[in-house]
Amino acid sequence: MSFWWRPLSFLLGLSLLASLLAMGKSAGTGWMLFAAGLLVYLLYHLRQLARLTARLASEDRPTLSSDGLWGDVYYRLEKLLRARQSLQQKIAADLEQMLEATRSLPDGVVILDQDNRIVWLNDAATRLLGLSTKRDLGQFVLYLLRNSRFGEWLGAEDLSRTLTLESPTSREHSLSLQIVPLPRQQKMLVARDITELTRVEAMRRDFVANVSHELRTPVTVILGFLEAFEDMPDALDFQKHIPLMREQSERIRRLVDDLLALAKLESEPDTKDEAVDVPALVRRLADEAETLSQGKLQISLSLESRARLIGNGQELYSALANLVTNAVRYTPAGGQIGLRWGTAENGCACFTVTDTGEGIEAQHLPRLTERFYRVDRGRSRATGGTGLGLAIVKHVLQRHQARLKIESTLGKGSAFSAHFPAERVIPAS
């Protein structure tokens, strides 16, 4: 009744006034007054209805206000419009936030309609797939990514399958493509850069193959000798093969030790830090190099600083000893090996091993720290190397926030430097 009492009150009042005039022998005047009142009332409502129509047609118009029945209508309408506008603003802000987050994703995202036309794409899709927001919106994706395997895979629309192919922008990068369904018959094409995963998987396969090969050779030698010993009547024949068996057994022991060292470095996330007396450690390494070279090489030592390091002493010894041992192994008799420990102006510290060996070609330098990577496989085995030394050095230095720098000139020698950050250095008192 809160809605009806106002118009009914107006009509009853107008009817009562017209009836009073009619009873006063002015019936015509009463009915004219009643008709005029109805006309004015109708025009008032038509005017308010016109204002309401104009307000609904454009949200830029000012807020409506009035009295009576239309005042309530305008109040409720403006309340609904403000609520809808606030909801739209929130939805727009959420949508913009979602789009901004999607633009920043490392994976390429391309929205396709039901005809496989590009509706939207993010920045990573430009980098990985070579698509352009300004040029390719509305284009068929099959016209832009011309690959037969991609066309067959997209046409199959098998959501359980992923497709691996080379990036159109760089053949050195591998991509994994996946389709995700969206409402309104749209779909989302997701491109993920799996170059690093592919490289790690290849390294894993090579690692397993190399371990199998490295272990199989000495084991085969030892088993062959054991089989031959069964038919040997003379003990002297047995004894002359013992040195080779011992050499192959030692080779297996070194390989297993290095594998265990790598496994330990990878399984323990943090180092057990302590103050390491690096000058004393370097002197020890110089003495061991003298012993290992058996007087065939000239070993020099340069201690330019007495600074110490914060780190794991056992791990640092293992890493630096690998660098010194490699220098001794690959430097011919009469050569020179230099050990240097010093600090720089910025507070960093550096341990360097130089040699006058044969040197390493430039194309091999980036891969020297890979497991079982050898420049000369036959020469490495002859010197007793396992192919894991520099991999251990790399892991130890990474755990100490340090880096390995390798410089080499073919025919002149090499220099391996371990650079430690200033926050790991304890200055000499």
C-alpha cells in the first residue's frame, strides 16, 4: 500500500473536488476541473517517464531527484545504478589485474576463438612464438605458425597431449605446447620454454651412459684377468697382472668417490661454514703438487694476502685440490705450475692455478664443467681422470656464491681462477 496510497489519494481528492462543484449546480465546471487535473497528472508522469528514459539511455546525465512517488523510484534506481557501476569497476579492475598477471607470465599464452583466430596474447608469446599483438590479432594461428606437426596437433584437440617443438624465434629453444579449453568455444594455447629441462634430461642420459661405460671398462678388465687366472699354472704369470688390476680397481674407487662427492653436494642445500685458513690450505696444495709431480714440474707459490674465507674447509680443499691436480696431470714434464692467492680492491678474493700445458681450444671451455666432458677422452683416461673433477669444483663454488673463470691458449697453457665474493672474505688482521 506504500506505493498506491499517493496516486489514489490524488485521484480521490480530485474526484471529491469535482463532485462538490457539480452539486453546486456547476457540473460542467466540475467535470472540466476533473479532466484538467487528470491531464496535468498524466503530463507530470509522462515528463518523469521521459526523464527516466533519458537517464537510462546515458549514464553521463546528472542524478535525478523528485518528490513523492517518482522520488522513491529515482532513489532506488540511482542506488541500483551505483551498485552496478561499483560492481563493473571491481570486475574491470580484477580483469585488468588478471590480464597484467597473464602478460607477465614466463609462459606464452594465446587465446584462440572457435576458428583458431588469435583473440589475445601476452608478451611471452611474442618472445617464444614470434607473434605480435599489433600485427597478428584476428589472424589464423595456423598461417603464422607454419608447422605440419603443430597443425595436426591443434586439429586433433586432444587436451591430454602436449606437443614439443623448436621455437619459431630460435632453434636453440624447445617449447612444450598445451591446449586449455575456455568458455564460449574458445581455447588457450600455452607455450612453455623447456630448453633447460631438455638440456638437463640430455645431461642425465649422457651421465648414465658415461657412468655405465666408465665402470664397465675396468670391471671387464678385472673379470678378464680373474678368468685367466683360473687357467694359470704358474704364480708368476698371476703376479705380473696384479699392477694393472690394482690400477683399474683404483680407477673404480676414484670414480665412485667422485660420484659420492657430487651426490653429497647436491643433497645438502647449505654448507657448514667456518673460518678457513686459505693461505695454509694453499701451502698444503703446493706441497701436494710437488709430491704428485715427482720433481718433473716447477711449482711456484704466491701468497699476496693472508685473508681467510668463511666456508666449508673440506669442500674448499676438494675443489681447489681438483684444480691443482688437473694442472699437474695435464702439464708435460719440465713445465711450470703457479698457485696464487690474493684479494682485489673491492674486497673479493681469488685463487688461481696457472700451467704451461697444451691449452684448451675455445669451443671446449663452456662445457668443461659438465660431468664426464673431456677434451681428449683417451688422454684423460691415461692420466687417471674421472671426468668429474671440474663438476665438483663448480658445485662447491656455487655453494660458496663463488664463480669459476677459465682462460686458456692452445699451445701455451691455461689459468683456472676461483673468485669468492667479499661477504665470504675475512680480511687479514
